[in-house]
Amino acid sequence: MSMDLSKSENIVLNVLWNLEKKGVHKVSEADIVNQCKLSPVGVSSAVSWLDFKKLINLERKEFSEYDVTTEGKEYIHNDLPEARLLKLLKERKKISVREVMDLLGSEKGKIALVQLSKFSMKPDRGEISFYENPSAEKEFGIRLQLLSKILRNEKIDASELSVLKELQKRGLIEERKRFKRLVSLSQAGIDQVKNSGLTEKIERLTPEIIADGSWKGKEFRTYDLNVPVERIQNGSLHPLTYLIREIREIFLEMGFTEMHGDYVQFAGWNMDALFIPQDHPARDLQDTFFLKSKYELNFDHPEILMKVERVHQKGIPGYSGWKYAWKEEKARELLLRTHTTVNTIRYLYEHPEPPSAIFSIEKVFRHESVDWKHLAELHQIEGAVHSKDASLSSLKWLMRTFYKKLGFEKLNFIPAYYPYTEPSMDVVVEINGREVELGGSGLFRPEVLRPIGIKDNVIAWGLGLERLAMLYYDLTDIRGIYESDIDWLRNYKIRVK
């Protein structure tokens, strides 16, 4: 039985039929776009309708794409560390390990030495010597060539797969999973072409074709108002929204109060009040989004600035401070908050009486390169307990209880350093035998608490939501959380419970 088709469906069917006659039985949507004047969106829509009408067979195939990382792009411009060292050895015949580190830098020097050792050029008594090894030079050339090839989005040959894995292992390229739809004519589609042809019919009666009479003698496409339509799935929560609700429910069950804050903050609250010195690297443009405003904004609670200045310059009894010339104008700089700990400090200043248990799950912003485990815009799970009985032991208990409710049984704490907590710990969870660091925690330093009028202990933590979601949903790339993969969004599963 033949059926009326839209103009775009006719075009796609015609392309498939022409390819079928040439012996090409299966093509991608991109191939169809190259064979007609329809846009990729038009082809995709026509393919979906033809699949619904059973006139084509549709196959979803996974494939990989690769991106060159920032480090990889640097090597494309400046050459691989191992190739640079090999050139140096060719010129000098012998070079000390110390000189390698001075010329290439500590990190790249180590990389170069490790790579050359695979070709039997190993340091001996603090020196590395050159000997002719054509295979090393050839291999390094292949690596650089493949990096450039990936940057140009060129096809990778099967013979290059071993080098590809080496580059991926070194973090010079990143793999991203993609999906494409492969299309072929079904028997019903072949019958449609043979029995009814691909005559273009008028779909819409417009004023133009009425005026010029071009509609005369042409067939109109019929519409069956009773034809069954594809069942549309109900909407569902985004995976991240679901996880946020789960976390919020856990904190509320534990008796915590939720707090909120603004994206835009003064550096005085975001940095200075947390005892982060004004020359700290985290304040650099490379790490922080600073803002300019044509309006002069009032610093809320300006009285705290004098207290913060005193702590930074002179410290408090028993603690020496940073001993530098603190500047109020730097504290008044505007920025996009780099953490939600600023919520905690503001809340404690406005609610200084203990006890209190507070939390927030909100966005923060970091000026850093986006890759498989880093985002410039992310969520932070913030929490704090203000109590005279708060201690490192109670912090560990809270963290274990929180993560156990999320399904993580194995939890470890590793000593760490943060400017505003002492002692400090990184929270590490174990899943599938692999340890993953999820965030920092500790006791607020007295230099943080005294200016805001707090005398008792405060334990606090800041945990990455997206990093947690990667484990929660068994993802290998943090960017996958925000991609519009409809199949995954409809069928995502919780892996860790």
C-alpha cells in the first residue's frame, strides 16, 4: 500500500533509491545531506518520519571523535618534549639530567626522559647519551603528525591506532563518544518507489500558487487525520536535577538548613574574609572571572573590612597573619564567586549564635580550560556545622553518613592544604577499585572565624556536584552531563546504588 509523503521525505527516499540502484545499501544522514539540497535538520526530520512509516531501516551506531588537549596543541607548535631532547642529544651527544630539566622544564624534562628510555636511551650517572636510533625519530614524527591530523579533523587510519592510544594515555587527546544513524531502504520503501514513484505533490495551498495558477493539473497530498501518531514520552527530571534533589533531601533529613547566595560577590567576601591573601594565585585572571560595573555598588557590612585587614596584616593572638600591605580596593573588586563557601561566611556573620547546620547546592565559576574532568561553570555542595562540640571526628562522621546515603560505602580522607581551614582533608571515594577525590573539608581557621564574631568551632566542606555525578551515573566525561543525548536523558540509570 502506497502512502503520501512530504517533499523532504520524497527527496530522501529518492536519494536512497538512487544509491540502492548503484549497490549502496546503507548510508549515514551526512551522506544523504551531501546528495541533496536539504539541511541536516531537514534530512534528520525526514529520516525520522520515514522510519515511523516503516519505509526505511534505521541503525544507531556509536563512534569516537578525538579532540587535541591544550597540552597537545602546545606540542604541535613547539614539538614533543622527547623530540626536542632527541635533537639536543644529536647536537651535544651527551647532556646531564639537570640540564635537561633546566632547558625543557621539570615536567616536560621528565616526560622526555621517560619517552627516550623506551628506546634504550636511559640516564646513567646523571647523564644521558645519544646513539643513532632511526625508529625513535620516526616514531616521534608519527606522533606529532597524528596530533596535527586530529586537530584538522582528518580521518584516522587503522595503522595509527596504537599511536592514538599512546597519545590518549598521555592526555594529549581526548576521546568523545558520538552516535550516527545509518539509513537503508526497507522492502516497504522499495515497494513505495516502484509502485507509486516519487511524484512531488502540493503540500500547502498558498496565495502565490493560487494567483499564478501553478496548482492546476497537480496532485495534492492527502492527510489522514485518523493516522496513529508516535507515542510521546512524558518529561522527566534532568539527571543533575534528580541528584540535587537527592542531596537536598539527605541534608534536610539530617536537620540542616538550606542557604542561598548571589553569583556576583565582592572579593572581600569571596577571598579576604576566608583569609586568602591578596597575592594568592587563585585571584589571578587565569583562575577567576573578575567583573566591571559602571555602577558603584555598596559593600554590604563594610565594618568587616577593618577586621579582615587587621587579621591579614597582623594576625590574631597565637597566629601571625600574612604580614603584607592589605588594600581595601582589591577587596572591593567584583567577581563571579569561585566557591559557595562565601555563602557560609555570610550566613555565619549574620547568624553568629551556635548551634547551626547549613548547606547549599549552587553554581560557582572558575576561569579554566574545559576538559573531561573540568568545567568553567559547575555546582558545589557546600556544608558547615557551627557548634562548640564540632571536631574533625564529627566532620568525618558527617561525610561518611552523607556519602553512605548516596550509595558510596568506601570513603577515605587525605591530608590537604586550604588557606581557610586547618586541619584540612580531601574527601576520596572508592568505586570499582578506583579512588576519586570529590572535594575538600576541614575546620575553619581562627583567622576566618574571629573577624565574623565566631568563637566556637566550625567544620565545613565543599564538594563537586558534577564530579559526583560522573560516578553516580558511570560517566567518563564530565561534559556528558550537559549534552543533549535524548536516549541517555530518557534512560539514564543510577550506577552506584
